[in-house]
Amino acid sequence: MTWHQLSIITNKNTAPDVSDFFTELGAVSVTYMDAEDQPVYEPPPGETKIWQLTKVIALFEIDTEPERIKTLLFSQFKNNTLENWFQEILQDQIWERSWMEHYRPMKFGNSLWVCPTGQEKTETNTVCMTLDPGLAFGTGTHPTTALCLEWLANHNLKDKIIIDYGCGSGILAVAALLLGAKEAHAIDIDPQAITATKDNAEKNKVKHKINCYLPEQFQAFQADIVLANILAHPLCDLSETISKLVKAEGQLVLSGILNEQADSVSAAYKQHNIQIKAPKSRDDWCRLNGIKST
């Protein structure tokens, strides 16, 4: 199958609106790309992590009319700066490898880099995780994952035992180990996630510190830190199960939660002795974290 790939460069304030407009016009996917080779660091609280000049790239089915999309786009945003309109036809390909062209090194807190293969960073007092897009969710580009990585990078993990519940690519478990955790236990319902986690652990030389399980293989125990980056409804349904995995005075980090869902998720965990702090938001998503009372 062939596709139309359409792109435009605009400023960081307009990029989200352009993305939404592409989606309204039928785009099957929309991604952002740095238009200036600007490094990506974690922003101050409340600031959206988009480059000053951002290329917005949209993929449309082949029967779409690119010139019509262009006309509508420039009409809709006639009062905004839009530059470098580009359109091309793409042949079907391995999309997770193609997407790597837009995947750049990212820094979380002062101590953690997440980088694609060949772009690793060496910086004093930091660790670098090598991670490539694959079939399992989790590269650090999505706000839910970024919020969890930020939390890990800003906490002392030395000698901690970690449970990553819903591990996806294993990015959180591997990051925790690189940041000093003693061992990690990664759980997911998807066998591809288990495979991806093992591969990423091996790539980052921490495979000997991680254990991976499907849910039916996992024998519950209590850990110092439990991470669960899934979605709000499963988090609520599993609140008792996940809370029991946190030891007394241990820490719980939850993400995959839309801002408007924060109160309901908080309430579910407060019933199980988790003292939830105020949510930390990014875009439409938030992270909740708390401590289990004795």
C-alpha cells in the first residue's frame, strides 16, 4: 500500500493545532519532528515539550488529494506562519524503523538520557539508555512515559527493588536499573512486550538484574517502588492488586492517566492506604505518585 506523507513547519504554539487539523482531515497518523536540530531537554513544569520550530508530519491514505489538504490548511492558518510545505508518496515499509528518523536523544532530569542506537550521549554524572522503537509501547516521546522517566531521574534509586506493572518496551524498568536500582521485575499481558523488555535490558547490559513475567507467571511480593504506566480504567480496576505490591512506606508511580481522570484514579488508590500527591501534568496527561502508609 502507498501513502501520502504531508509536512509543514510552524512554531511550537501552532504545531498542536496543525496536528489536530490534519487529524480532522483524515490523517491516519501525525508526528512531530525537530526542524532546527534543537536538543530536547525536560522543560520546566507546565511547559509543553515541543521544539521552537516544529515539523508536523501527517500520513494520509493514497486516495486523499494533497492539494486540497494544502489549500484547507493554509486557509485555516492564514494568520500563522507556515513554511516548507512538502508532499511525497511513500511505499509500504517497516514503519517502526522509518519512524527512527524522527527519534532524537532526550534528557530527563539531570541524570538520564534516552537515545536511539548510534546517537548515545556521554555526559558527566548521567546515564544513557539505548532504546529503539519497536512493537511494544514506550520510547519516552509520549507524555505518560516521559513523566515517569522524569520521576525516576529525580529520585534516589540506589539499591531499590522495582516492579514495572505493564512494562511495554521495558523502558521504565531498564531506566531504573541504569539509575541504580538493585533489581527490576517487569510484568505485561503482551508477549511482545516481554520480548522487547528482555531485548532492551540486554542492549543496556542490565539483563542479569531484570525478571520478566506474563501476569500468570508472576508471584506477588512487595517492592520499594512500583511503576504502572497503563491507562486509567485498568489502573482503577487493578488498584487493590497494584497497591498490595507496594511495601509500607514504599512509593507508587502511576501514569497513562488523562488530566480529567486524575481524581477517580487517586480515589481508587487512597482506599488502599496510598497517600497520593497532587498530579503532575504534561499536555492532556498526568502522573500520580504517592507513598504507602504504614
